[in-house]
Amino acid sequence: MSAEFGGRTGWQSRISQWLRGRRPKDTGADGDAREALLLAAAGAGLPLAPAAHPAPGYRCSCDRVGCPTPARHPVSFAWQTQSTTDRAQIERWARHQPQANFITATGMVHDVLDVPLEAGREALERLLGSGVEVGPVAESDDGRLLFFTLTRGTPEDEDEWWPCELDCHPETADEHPGLRWHCRGSYVLVPPARLPGDDGRSVHWVRGPEHPLPDPLSLLEILTDACARYAGEEPDHANAAWPLRH
């Protein structure tokens, strides 16, 4: 990660540990690295808002009984308007809520192409090998790879654009095991984030937010092909993901 995101040399070292998936043991260092990574994401234009965090027993910090997505959802119903890149606000949230995960709202500045981990790794290798500009990529230890891209925006004809409600209704996530396109009305966890369980699972950067956001269509064909092979199906580029124009 570039020096502008790291600040002091010590912070750069701690950020590097996060990116490699190894958290520093010292609580203060851990907090510094977390805050620096969140500010790096905000500095790259990703709007952030506080999210729930894991609680003992594979539970969520929220008060919802049987939360379907523990530690993976925003804490406020106003997360879309609350999401911000303001450095001072994010510093306050990070310091006052030291255990909180953070989400980034998609469809404002960026979208996220969310694919199964195995398919995503194959696609990432092919994309880099082909010289395609790949932006930030995050890996979630629950088996997904997240490709951050520019948003496709809002067309003049609203009927040509479908909002993604996958994360607004997370109970439906299992119905979409292949490629999920997070756009307007959706969100994803932004690194660093902790997942439920006692095995230290997390969401962490594979390629950090210093990489420019690409056009999603430059990645879509290879991602779709990889997802089709992962599912043992023939690629269907005409119905690759729901936010495509007709």
C-alpha cells in the first residue's frame, strides 16, 4: 500500500500485516491499523458506515433474535444516507466503536462484483495475466471474492436499471450462489472486518484501495466464465448479472 495511506512507517507495517491476513497482537497497534485501513478506503472514495460485529457463540452484536447475517449488516437503517468518506467522521466512529465492522454503500461511487472464492481466484489470475486493469479486490473468509469497480451510474430511464436488494434482504443470499452484482441499494463489508466464529475469519484486502476502480464491464466476461465453470454450467453472457441494461 502506498505511503499516503500508511502515514508513519509503523502504520505501514501494521497495514501490511492486515493485508497478509495476520493481525498484530498489540491492541493499540490493531486499532491503528484498522483505522488506517478504513481511512484508506474512504480516501479512495468508498463511502463507509458502521456495521455490526461478531458476538460470542456465532452471534451478532445486534439485538435481532436469530440474525440471518451476523456481523455483516449496518447498525443503522439510515446507512445509505449515513455512509460517508469524511475523514473526521470515520475517525470518530472507529474510535468510539472499536469492535464495529464497517460496510461500504455501493451504487454511489462504486459497485462490487461478488463471486465464489474459487471462481474469483481463477478470474483474477486470468485478468492480471491478460493485462486487464483490476481495481481493489477483497477476500471474505466465508468463501467469496469481491471485485470493486466504478458504478455504472443511474441511467435516464430508471426502468433500464435494477437495484440490487441482495443485502437489503440477506435471507435470499443462498439463492444467488454465483455472481452477485452489488449496485444501488446494496452494500458489502469493507476490510478490515471480522466474521463470526472462533477461527479468526475476516474480510481482508487482496489488492488494496490504492488501485483505481475499473469499469465493471471490463471484468464481467471473465468473471462470468469463471463462475460458470465453477458451477459446471455453460456461460450465459446475456444473463450474467441483473444490473445490466436490456
